[in-house]
Amino acid sequence: MSKKITQFIVSMLILFSLAGKVEALSEPTIETVTFSGNLPLSDKSLLKGSGLHEGVSIFMVSSNQVRDAVVSNLRAQGYLDCSVGVDWPRWGVEAYEVTINVIPGRQSLRGELVFLGDSTLTVSEMTDQCPVELGSAISPADTLSYKSAIISMYSNLGYLRASVQLELGDFAEDSVSNYRSIQLTLESGSVCYLGGITVAGQESVRDEVVLREFDIQPGSPMNMREMREGLSAVYSLGLFSNVQVDYNGLVDGLDTIQVVVNVTEQDYIEIGVASGYISPEAVFGSVYWRQPNIMGNNQVLRLGSTYTRYISSDNSGNEFEPEITYEEPWFLSTRWSAQLKADYYYMQRDHQEERSYGGEISLSRKFLDVWRYTAGYRIERLRYRSTLEDSSEVIQDWINTARVSSAFTRDTRAPLLNPARGSWIKVAGSVAGGIIGGNLDFYTIDSEYRLFLPFSDGFVLAGRSAGSVVLGYSDNTSIPPNDKLYLGGGTTVRGYDFQTLGPEDEEGNPLGGNVMVLGNVEARFSIIGNFGAVLFCDAGGVWTELQQIDAGSTGFGTGVGIRYNTLIGPIRLDYGFAPTWENSLKRGKVYFAIGQAF
């Protein structure tokens, strides 16, 4: 027994000894960080990206890592000849202190630009490409960007072997000025011409589908900007999972280049199903099938349908919208796209009902990458019933309508699914009846402007203004319910029920109007990771006549929201209330959707 007790005591002593050693071997951390020398930047700016801070383990950061980061931060501010030394503590010392000695040298400021050698490009063209203003600090990123811009200008003219050497002049010895000249030595080489473009790797897609996306013609100088735009257009077709290009003859020094576009087709037939709610008073479901490569020529066929159910206790109803669409992306071998659509519409609510079927043809073309023009002609046969404000009814039984429409849009938003900068503009109009034909005579005008202003990486101010009219111009001024204007809900004026702003019948049912004005302002903040927040203010109104527009009958809504960014856009949860209502806080509305409100 005594032997076992002795063994137990020895074992415990060994364990205590090991525990002491483990404690002694605990990971050391940096206690203090000090700088010496003439510091042109703050400590925080110098350490940006280094990973060094008080409390970090000495094993998580190295002296070389810190030195490289401090040098990079100094050079980014124009201190190109800086010198940095890092005194790193050894393991086991009494105090873990890092000392960083900084000798910044003179700050390099941009002086004159000097161009030597080839004169294919004009001095003004090359000067405009310089990313640094006269007298501003020069960084390595600036010089690299400038050199790349000049080479790109050469490549857009077909000089694919052009070379550019960039050097900074010395500081003047007899002056305290920090200005340094930028000297570029240019050599264009010979022009490369396009011999031809061939396509390889496709299975069902015709060569012409790929080749027509390139504006450059055989025998023309190899304009690399046009080549890049063509490749981007090929990717956007949605038919290929991979696109690669070989420039045969370029490495061999030939002046005629044969381009081979290697593509890999993907499974491009789409089937989509979606459901959700538009507001607390309406839910929807949709399904579609899309084939974007009929006959191997990129014609698109789409079949789909959307169903909407109004679930308000005092105003239930249904909407059903099936349609079939055919699109020819190169109408008559031009850059105009043509679309044929046949559809059916059924809407039934307690106070409104509409049925229609018809067809539409439209032509559309994009200009200058941001502008798009669309024109269309539609014929339709419909019947509808609608209640008026005095509870009387308007009934039209199976009449014909025809209309022409036109629209301009300009889109510079980026990124598209969650814009942080840019703008979107729309001006559109249509005319039904009159010399166009049909039994209803009315016209529509729609305009909308959206603006996105980034004030920092985590703060965007977004705004929208819109206005629309739909008015009759002859004896029959009746407007079908589906063509009237509505406001209220998660994408227009938050704090109100879906489509409840504007004229109502005696039972409070929304009737829609003929004149609409809308304005929205949102302050969008990043919080942490993919989470963000929004403060918003909405205002808008719907009236039956222009003379009725008045601030007193306008709806106002305000509130807050939460955003979570995903690959398909932000998931949005908003709470809005209308301060013009009595007990507004109790009557606030919650809205849930994917994508921003605008």
C-alpha cells in the first residue's frame, strides 16, 4: 500500500511540474509598439495592413511583414525612397516591445511629363491618361497604372507589341522642391492586323452567334478594346461556361493575327420557380421555362405565368398572368432585338374585374453601352368592370384596343443588384386609340430618375423621383383598371397597405388614379460583414386629375430597415409607418423582400 501511495505522490508532482511548464510556455503577445524617426503619417496609417497591434501574438506577425507594410504605406503617399527598420523582440525576453525606425526621405511630387521616342500618340492624349495631378504625390500604383493606360491606348490602335519605359527624374540638388519629372520612353512597333476569327468547341451553337458579337472586321488593325467588348458580349449570351481566346501569330512576331475563340457550352435551358409576398396583403407565385438557343441561333423562347392572391380580409381577389415570349436578338442581322409576346390577363377583386388577351411586337436597341430605346405596338381584346368613388360602376364588355409605345432608358448603376453609385433614368409614353385603332382613347407618360451617391465604402445615399399620367383624350375616357396608377406598399410608400394611396370607393377599396407623383430617399449603411441598415423617407400621391395634386392629400412614410447582402441581392426587412395617420406607430407595416426598394 505504501508503494502505491508513493507512486501516486510522484505522479502528482510530475503533473504539477508539467502544468507549471505549460504555463511558462504560454503564448507571448506584443505589449507595446513604438516609432522613432520623422513620421509623416500617423501610427495607425503606417501600420495599416501589417497585422501588428498591442496584444497580438509574436507568432502571428513577423518583422518582415511589418516592414513591408510600413514601406508600402509610405510609398503609397509618395515617399518612394523611404527606409524602415524593425526591432523585433526575441522569445523569452522580459518585455515584448516592437520598435520601428522610419526614415521617410523626400516626398515625390509629380512634375512635368516628358515623352521620348515614338510619336504615334499625341502629347495631349498621353497627358490626359496620367492619374496624378501636377504637384500631387506619386505612388508606385500611379506609375504602374499610367504605364498600363498608355500600353492600352497603343493596343487599341493595333500596336500589340508596343513597349513603354517609365522613369522618375531626380530631385533638383540646388532646390528644396520635391517635384520630379515623369519620363516615358515609347516604342510602338508594327501594327498587327486581324486575319480572321474562328470559333472552336461549340456543339449546338452556330459560329455566327459568336462571330456577330465582334465589331472588328478581318483586315482591320487589331483593336483590343473592341476584342474585349466582343468577348464580354459572348459571355453575356448565357450559352457558355467558359470562353478563352488564342492570338495565333502574336508570339511569333507576325503582323497578321488569327484569332481563335474557344468556347465550352453549358446547360442553358432554365426552369424557375419563385414565391413570396408583395406586402402583408398580397402573395404571389411564378414559374417559367426558358430556352435561349432555338435552332442554335440564340433565339429565345420563354413560357411563364404569375399568380397573385390578395388576402386582405375586406378585399380579397386574384390575378393570373400567363404569357409566351419569343425574342430574336439580331433582327434582320442588325443590332436591334425584336420580341413577340402573347399573353392573357385575369384580375378579379370585389370592386374590380378585368380579362384580356392580346399580342405585342417590340424593337429594342442599346446605344453607347448605357442608353436603350424601345418601341412597340400592341393589340388587345378586353372586358372590365370598375367601381367609381360614388360606388357606381363602369362596365366595358369585350372591346378592342391598340396602342403604340416608346421608351428611353439610361443606366449607369453599379453593381446592378445592389447599386452603390450611378443613376437610372426612364422617359416613356404610349398612345391608345385614335388613328391607332381600338375603342379606348387614352395616353400615358412615365418618367423616373434614380440616383446613388457613395459618400464612403459603407454609406450610400439613394434617391428616386417619379411621375406618371394616364388620361383620356376623346369621348371614351374610361381607363382599364390594370392601366391605372397605384401607390402604397414595400416598393413605393412604406407605412401604407398595398395600393391603398389615392382614390377609394365608399367602402375604402383602392380604385387607382390617373396622376401619380412619388419620391423616396434612403440612407444605406454597412454595419458588419454582410449586414446593413437603412433609414428611409417616402412620399407620394395618386389623383384622378392634375388639378387635384396637393400636399394635403399626399402620403408620407418613414422608417428603418435591415439588409443582408447575398449573391442575388440584399434580403430586405423594413418597418415603415405613416406619420400622417392617427396612432401611426400602432399601424406601422413590416415589409420583407429580396432586393432594394428601388
